[in-house]
Amino acid sequence: MIRENIFAISRVLLAGSLALGSAPPSLAQENTPPATVPQPAQKEPAAPAVKMLMGYVELADDPRYDEDRAEAEIPVRPLGRPFDATAVGISDAEQIGKVIGVDFAIERKSGQNIEELIAATQAWSEQGVGFILADLPAPQLLELADALIDRDMMIFNVAAPEDALRGESCRENVIHVTPSYTMLADALVQYLAFRNWRKILVLQGPLEGDAQMVAAVERAAQRFGAQIVEVRPFQLTNDPRQREQSNVALVTSDADYDVVFVADTDGEFARYVPYATQLPRPVVGAAGLVPSAWHWSWERHGAPQLNSRFEKAAGRRMAGEDWAAWTAIKAVVQSVLRSKSTDFQPVKDYLLGERLTIDGFKGNPLSVRSWDHQIRQPILLTVGNAVIARAPLEGFLHQTNELDTLGVDEPETACQF
Amino acid sequence: MISKIRRYGCVALLLTTFGLTVPAFSAGTGLVFVSNEKTHNITVLDPKDYSIVKWIETSRRPRDMRFNNDNTLLYVACGDDDVIDVIDVATLEVVDHIPTGPSPEVFYFSPDDSLIYVSNEENSSLQIIDVAEKVIVGEISTGAEPEGVVVSDDGKTVYVTSEVADMVHVIDAETQTLTDNIIVGTRPRRFVLTPDGQELWVSDELSGEVSIIDRATNQVTHTLQFLPPGFRQVDVTPVGMEITKDGSTVYVTLGRANHIASVDAASKEIKEYVLVGSRAWGVALSPDENTMYVTNGLSDDVSIIDVPSMKVTQSIPVGRVPHTVRIDD
């Protein structure tokens, strides 16, 4: 239980821990690091901090983090484990924590299977841990959510984009930070409509995720006034008998289109589509212009600072899943700060409430959609080393919040908690 | 603005220490200086007809600018080159550079101009630089992404925002130690001190508010919310502010809401909104306070407002992503 007086004390003397003095080095000479000068001791003894532990679960052998895919920098794949972002999240939280007397920390559990992770989260729950980040594929995420349904726990989905998780398979104890397939498709098709590149040839891969992406694009085309010219299957294969589906020029011939949308959640086929199409057309989707939650080259809204902090901490560039993990921690810390409590219910209420404003470094303040617990957010439209546009595009309007033009809106949701 | 104590002899001594000849004293030319982040220069406008007098090439990514006490020199923080450029106002040339920590953004002088307090965006720190020696004489850790810096008139207290930690750090200038932290709104950016020294106003960009702090107690006493016509709460992103010399009115730029607001400082009431350009961040008043200049970062121009009628009379195109505007008064 947090004591009221911890928050009533806004005056915390941090002289000892936060101030550094330095002997004046002359910059005209060499750059010697400044010497630290001993600081006066704190004037008042600080009250002991309340610990707020968060959990993080992942699968040890998760094929989504295959190293070869990461090295190839395939845009739709993560660049590394999102847990790497939690170091930045906790470090950002520490400054706030010192002032409000809360010691934020995160514990990682990497399991061989979902049963191990369920056991770990149940043990955390006994300790009073209320907030967990989950980097899990959709089926395992649902198993975890169901196992914890009767506990005071909230799970942050940082890596699973499936629409059903926000729709018919939604769970009240899950908040989705990473965007859904629908949001990504909406962002991309808004851009295509904006540019008047409305005729879309869709190439669909064999995976379940590919089918979901196609469904999302078809819905988006109808919403924003684009036209799916045709959906053609592709296969990643060298078998000459399947060349109609593997040869990019063949699979994109005999049709009239403005762009080629490649629905390829694996990413390896899409990688070789740009400049291989029969007609000279932009490629979008899993290669070419790729919608994403984040990009390392994003220049506005303070993003370079976040990217640089992440790169220093993780030794690599920041991708969408990393951003989602960082944002989840930020959401919890903000809610603790503003609800003035570390107890589960007040923090959860603030998270799901109307006053939550998270700075996700994408411009608009982020908050949680009440109807499906998806965090509403701008989506970046990216090419290899740049962001070409940020959705929602100008001109796409909404009654209450333009961010809700991306994804499933309240009147249409299939989610019923 | 705060009244300036002019110590000509001290300044002359400082300048000769730089190795410069003492420049002619610039008695308020009224020239308007606008820093342009992406074109790495400063646009100098003539206040009579707003013609462009000169483009001053600076180090890369010029942002905040400050005059010294007698307005003979203009200092510009150049974020991509980690340096503060020094411009001779009489000749409109860069005459010196002061090295800083990584990515200096906003800075403020001590009352006697001998020290610069500068926030280093990338390093989570406030650095204290001896201007004459061009040497860093102190560094104080802050929360992530410090930005706004202001020094009280008596030079005893320095305030700096941490954008990520949503707080204002209070620093004792003499001991160079952090003595307090004040939690404000989301993503606090800039400050304004009232001339009577009693209040500190802070713009909270992402919660769309201005927090007003009572300096005696370090408590937030008021929170102002803005809503200009045609915009939603989420679009309101206040950044730069300016206060009249008599402390009666505060002007607040509203960022993506493309307006500035005029606030009665005593009653805290919002008097009116004026539509300016795209992403208004910087604001400055002419010496007679009859003209206001607002920099619009995403329409690459400066809006010129006639204050008595509170109407925009002109928009002057400047460089790319104008950031700060300062007037030689």
C-alpha cells in the first residue's frame, strides 16, 4: 500500500544522488572526463521507496526472432527481442520513481512453453505484481490471458498483430500496444488513396498472417476508396513447376494496377519484389513502403532522442516491437504517477481511462480504446532508411479522434468483454 | 521581459578576454532574428518593412538564441554541432564558438552574463559553461530529455524541464545541486518567469496545458487548458511563451493547433486566440510590444501580429523549420 505522504512530499532532496560537480577541464586542451566532487549529504532521510515490479514473458525458442531474418533487416520482422527496450523504459521511469518514491523494476521470464510462463505469472501474482508485458504469438497470449483472468493482472501485448485478439477473441485483461493488421492496412491504404494510387494488385502468401493481412487490405480499400484489382497467391520456391507463383514478373503480369501490395508476414518473398514486377509500379506492404509502429529514422516529436537512447542501450536499431515494449512501461509509469498509487485497481483505471496521455514520440498523445483495449497511435509509412508519411493522413477525419480512423472503430467492433 | 542590468565595463572586459575588439554598442536596432533548424542559418528581418536584411550562416541546427545584457552579441545553440555560436550584432557575423555537451537546445544566461546554463538533450544533463573561459564548470543530471532552462532574476535558482520525466527540476545555482522536482503535465517544454518573480509558467506540450508554479512553495497552483476554435484538445501542443514587460499578459504558442493564445496573467483567463501558421512554437515581442512575431515550424514562415488589434498582418517566409525568434531591443 502506498502511503499518502509519499506523494504529498513533493520536495525530495536528491542532492547526493543526482548532482555531479566537476573540476573545470579546459576544452582547449584534451577532453578529460570531469572529476566528480563529493556532494553534501541529503538533508532529510528519504522515505523508503515502494517497489513496483513488472513482469515480462517470452518464449525462449520463438521463430519470430530467427537471427537470419533479423540480420536481413526484413521490415516486417523484429530486429531483436523487444525486452531490450525495457532497459530504456525502466531508466526513463527511474527519474520519476525517485521523486514519487517508487522503485520501478522488471523481471524477465523466458519459458520453454506457455505452461512455464503461466506458472511464473501466477507466482508473480502472489507477490503482488499486477502488470506484465507479453511477447507471445497469439494462441499463447490467449492461453496466458485466460489463465490469469481471475487475478488482478493486466497483460500488455507487445508483438501480436492478429485482428481477432482485438475482436472476437478479445480479453479484458489485455492491452494491445502493437498495432493490429487492420491498423497497418488502414494506414497504408489511406496513403494510397491520398496519392490516388487506387488500383491495388495483391500478392498473398501461404501463411495465416498473410491471409489476415489481405482481409485487412480489402476492408481498408472499401473504406478509403481504393480498388483491389486481383488477389494472386505467391510461393517462396525455386520449383520451376510453380514459377507462375514464384516468379515475380509472371505473378504480376496480365493486370492493370497502380501498386503491388505484398501480403507476406514472413518477409523473404516480399524482399525481392521491388523492381522485379512486370510493370514499373511501387511495391507496398511487406516491402517497399511498409507500415510500421516505429522506425529508427523517425525525425520528429523527439524520436531521435528515444532512438539514440535505445541504440546505446541495446546496440542495435529500434523496431516496432521494441517501441511497443517501451510504451507499455511508459503507460504503467504514467498511470502510477497520475493516479498517485501503485495499487492495481487505481492504476488499471487510469490506464483505461480518458485522461491517459502517453507521449509515444509519434506526435499525438496515445491512449487506450475502450472497446477493444488497443492503444490508438499514429502509424509510420516507411522505406528502408526513411519515413515517407505518418498516418492518419491529413484529411481523414473522425468524430472524436483522428487516430481512430486506423483500426476497428467502436461501432464496428466484434469485441465484447 | 526581465529588466536587464547593463554593466558595460564588465561586458567590455569579457569581450576583450575573447580576444575581440569591443564592438560598437547596439542600441536596440529592433532587428528580428529567426533561427532555422534545417537550413542552418538565421534570418535577419528589418522591423520596418520585414525585408530580409541578411542570412547568417551558423553551425548546424541552430535553435535557441539569447542576447547578452547589452545586446552586442547574440548566442545561438547549434544542436548538431554541439556548439553555441556567437554572433556580433553590429556586423551580423559569427565571431566565436563555445563548445557544449551533446545536442544543446535551450539555454539561459546568469544575470551577469558570465555563465551559460544549457540543456543537453541527448545527455540528460544541464551543463554550466563559463562564457569567458569557454569551459564547462558544472554538470547536473536531469531526467531524460531536458529542454527549457530559465534563471531567476537574482541568479540564485535555475529551472530546467525534463520532457520524459514530466517534471521541472529546481537547481540551486550557487551549490550547483538539485534541490527539488515539481511534477507538471506531459512533456514540459519551456518557461516564462513573471517579472515580480513569484510565478513560473511551464508549457506541457502533450497534455495541452500550461502549469503555473508558485515559486515560494514550488507547487503547481493553476493549470490552464486551451482550446482554439476548430481544433481538438489533442491537437493543442503549447511550447513557447512570452510575457509582457509589465507582467500583465502571457502569450502562449499552441503548436499543432496553429494558434497563439493571449492570457491575462493575473486572472489566468484566456483572453483570445489568434490563428497563425503551421506548428507555432517561437514567440517574441517588439521593444514597444506593439508587434508580435511567431515562428511556424511547419509552414517555414513567421507570422507578424499587430498586438493592439491582435490580427496577423503578414507572414514572412524564412528558412526551413524556423525555431526561435529574438528581437534586438
